[in-house]
Amino acid sequence: MEPNPQVRNILTDLNYDFRAFTIEHFANWIETIKGRKILLIPWQMPSGLFGAWMSDGEIPQEYFFFRKNAERLLQIHIQLHELSHYLCDHPTKKITKKQIEEALEKGIALPFDEMVKLRSADKSAYECEAESLASLIQEQIIRNSQIEQLTRGISSDKKVADSLKNLGLI
């Protein structure tokens, strides 16, 4: 399925040099463009959820959660997918810094169940759009010889590592 022109335009308008890609550098680039702090947070995600993006309702800050026990390649993809929701201006849950602090300090749950509702069947166009943009970003990473930024740390899964080696990608 070919990405829609708006998704391609979002990628073009970023004017990002993918030769410099690391997930942190890319997030910093978006942070500068959007004028909002971006935090990439590994998290013990609830069953069935791999990532989530929430906006701080009080200060200019975005929280991007990703499954901390996933393989590195999947972690990067999850982060790119969630960042793509942000870049596409999709709706998200507003939370406060206090909610994050309570989750970290006291183990109080974050409202991930509400994130699942935002991604319900009637919102599948958002998921397709975010996945399309994330795929275009990954394509640019690969084209600019930054495949190791996607695959670093995957050797714990020997089958995946061997397959990528056989393809000449690592």
C-alpha cells in the first residue's frame, strides 16, 4: 500500500538528515521543530499495547512510552510509530507531570486503557497513517546506511540476527 501524499509531505517537511540518525537525534530534531520537549520512556506496557504517546496538559512536553522488554529493533519501530502519531497531529491523551511522577514513585498506573480506546477500530486510519510514516522513516534510515541504528542489540534473537546477516544488512 502506497503512503498518502500528506504522509510523504510530513517526512519531506521534517528536512531531517537521515545520515545522522539515532532515535535520540531524531527525537531531538522533532523537539526543536515542534517546540515541545520529547521524552522516550521504556515502560512495562500492559498486555496488547506496545507503545503509547501522551501529551503533558500543563507544560510543553510529550511522553512516548515503548515496551521495555521488546527487542531493540521493535523498540525503535514502536518509538517511530508513536512519534509518527505526533507528527501527524493525531489525538492523544493529556496527562500531567504529577501523574508521571506518581507512576514512577508510587507505582500508580498510567491511563493506558484510555490509549487503547483512542486506537479503536474507528481510529484505524490514524494507525495506518502512523505506520506509513514510520515505514517511510525506516526506509530513509536504511537508504542512508544507518541500518545499525535499527538493528543494534538484536543479537539476542539468533534467528533474526542470522537472517539480517544473510541479507547483508548487518
